[in-house]
Amino acid sequence: MAENLFLVIAALVIASAFWVVFSPNLIHSAVSLLFTLFSTAGLYIFLYADFIAATQVVIYVGGILVLIIFGVMLTNSIDTPSIAASSKNQFIGGVGAFTIFVIQAAVIFNTPWHIGAEQSRDSTVANIGYLLLNEYLLPFEIISILLLSALMGSALLSRRN
Amino acid sequence: MDSLQSYLVIAALLFSMGIYGVITRKNAVAILMGIELILNSANINFIAFNRFGGMENLDGHVFSIFVIVLAAAEAAVALAIVINLFKNIGSVDVDDADLLKG
């Protein structure tokens, strides 16, 4: 049962990512990206990462995807067929991406990965919070400042006049 | 099936499709979607290594939180730039954005 579910989720990730890249319609790409992000959250649940799965749904699906759809809507006129996202360099891109995938697959299947002991299946939230406020306190503060300044900068960039 | 290699292969497929999208798309927003795919594949790798590598604590999870935050900042700044591009040259085709060309 769980194995079939894993296969379904993995197929959904791959198929919807494929459609994100190949769809001739930009809105279809954005909606397909929604499925990719949701099923990636499903993969995180299979990896016992409950907090990351929830963060994925809230930030990617609720935030970044809405932002991208706004970007599509604001920069294209919906009633004209020019919303079609044309592509170029298909041959070079295909060969390059396929080469990268082959190299990665060769590394994945030829490396003797160290498989450790089974992890506990407890909730990860308390542990992540402990790490963020102890070991990773400085990166956490720096990334907060980075996020604040990035959001202020983009608000400044995109306002009128 | 629920092994490290299967997650790594899924992430590798996502990564190469993201690369393909970044190379072939002409619309700037579509290129941004390809970048999101690439960041997601990196996140899957972080979580998978954390789960199967026998690590005591959850460092991989913390790193993937940082990646998600960076993706949010990147999407906000990139869309502001894209909207400014559209205001200035009336198109979001990256081939048209050659104002700096001499």
C-alpha cells in the first residue's frame, strides 16, 4: 500500500515537472507547478519530515506559487493568445539536461552510500527549533535580515514611479 | 523502493528538467519556474540524506528551511525585476532584454 502510494507520488512529481517545462501555455505550467510542489510535500512525509512538508505547502504553494501566478497575470494580457511560452534551443537544452541526468545517475548508482541506522519517527518540530536557536542561530538571524531586505527591495523596485 | 537511490533519482530528474526549462524557455517567469524545480530537487536531496544517512540530529531539515527561505526571497526579487522589465520594454522575453548591449 505505502509502496504503491510512493510510486504514485513519484510519478506525479515527475509528470507534473515535465509539464511545467514543456507546456506551451504559461498558466498550465504554473498550475502544473502546484502539483509538483504538493507531491514533493508528499515525498517529504515519506521521509519523516513533517515540518518541512508543512513548510513546503505553506511557503511554496501558498506564497511563491501565488507570486509566480501574479507574475504571469501581470506580464501577459490574458485575452491574447500570445501567453504561449515559446521555447528555443530545444536541442542544446535537451542534450545538456540529459547529459547532466546521466552523470548524476551514474554517480547515484556507483557510489556505495553509507546507510545509517533507522531514524526515529517522532515529530521533528522540537528538534528543528532547538537547532535553529542553538547551533544555527547566526545563519538564522542572517537569513532573517536577508529575507527582510529582499522583500523591502522588491517592494521598492516594483512600486509605481 | 523506499530507498535512498529512488529519492536521489527523483531529485536528479527534477534537476535536469529544471535545467532544461532554464535553458529553453524565453519567458522570464517560466525560467523562474525552472529555478524553483532545481531548488526543490536540492531540498529532496537534503532531506533524503538526512533520513537515510543515519544522522543523529536534523541538520538536513534546517538546511532545507534555509533553501526555502532563499527561494522565497529570490522569487520576490525576481518578480519585481520581471515586472519592471515589462514596464520598461513591454515584454518579458529575455532575448529582448539587451539594453546593455553596445
